[in-house]
Amino acid sequence: MRPRPPVKGRGIFSGTGLIITALAATLAALVFPIWSYADRSGTGVDVLNAQTVSTQYGPLSALDREFVTKVRLAGLWELPAGQQAEAKGTTEAVRTAGRHLVEGHTFLDERVRTVASRLGLPLPNEPNDQQQGWLSELDAARGEQYDWKFANILRLAHGRVFSVVAQVRASTRNSLVRELADDANTTVLDHIKILEATGYVDFDALARDMAAGSTPPITRSPGPPGPTTDPGAAVPVTPSPAATYTLPPAAASPPPGS
């Protein structure tokens, strides 16, 4: 038997059908591309919701909780660094910067302990390893080398935390954290200015540090637990008995509904 000749047009129509099907699928993908990305697991909103707990002062996120801890940690090493500068600084500008640190972090430490108590959050009572390393480095320095190290180590630390304060102030939904961020912003900016006024700050080194992206990101905690019934006592940091220097408190945000 002779083979049946092919039907004309069958291959053409078959190929055209495939092309039309592919175009239709592409069009559907373009029309419905982001149908539920905001709710998918692993997105920023999903992570925010998973790591946020409810309080009477508003939602408390992982970033909020870490910010409260960081304010406490800052006082645990910057206050003794300020006391040290009052005694070891070789210029009046360095000693004045030390007094600003002591007074500013005495004020902030009282604020953060109050906020943590109301939110039921535990606070550390010791500086972290990096902060203890900075204190050890300052302990070993003498004379003008001490002045230079004090100004630059403290200015670098304040510059890094300044962006964190801004991020928390812009995004928090918790009224207590918002007020603490206001106070921290005023205090940190005051310290940045007074450290720069010493004349020892290496701005080129600061710019290189920022350009290199060496600022460590906020480490997200894995999520709740949030407030606890007994967060434990946070021991107040103790200022030096030097002459009092008053840092004006920041204007706190009004409570909700006022």
C-alpha cells in the first residue's frame, strides 16, 4: 500500500495553535503577576506579622524589642566611657564630651528601664563583647592617643545607631517605643555633635566605614516571646559624682487619644 499523503495545512495549524496557546499563557501571567505576594510566606509583611506581639501601647515588633535592648546596651558602656573621658581626657573639649555622655545616658537609661518595665521586656546588665572590647581599648590608651580613640570609637558607634533610631521612629506602631526613639534621637545627635567638637574625629574614616557597608544590620529576633510577667530587674547605671550637666529631655509624643 502506498503511504497516505499528508493533509495540507495540518502542520501549519498545529504550530499556530501552539503559538496562540503560549501567547495566551504569557498574557495571563502579565495580567495576574502579583496576585498575593504581600501575603506569601517569607515576605517583609509576613515576617513583620509573625514577629509582632500585642501590647496595650500598640503592636510591638521584633525591631522595637531589639531597639529597647540596644538603648540599654549603649548606656552600659557609653556611660562608663564618658566617666573615663572626664578623668583621662587631655583637653577640655574631650572632658566636656565625657560629661555629655554621662548625663545623656543616665537620662536614657532611666527612660529605657521604665519603658521595658511597662512592656514586660527583660534588659541586659552587662555590655556585649564588642562594647567590652571598646572599653578595654580605651583603658589601654593614654594622652592624646586616648583623646583620638575616645572621639572616633564613640563617634563611629553613635553614627551606626543613629540610622537605627530613625528606622524605629519611622516605623514603630508602639507609643512607648516611639517616645523612647524621640528621646534617643535627641541624645544621640547631641553626642555626635559634641564628639565632633573635640576636633579629633576622622571623617574620612567614617565615610569609608559607611561606604564599605560595615554597619551591622539589626539582627531580627526569631519572633515572640514578647512581654513577660517578670522580665527581671535591670540595675540602674551609676553616673559619676562630677558636677551636674543637664541634658534637656526630648519633647515626647502625646499619648494616644489626647
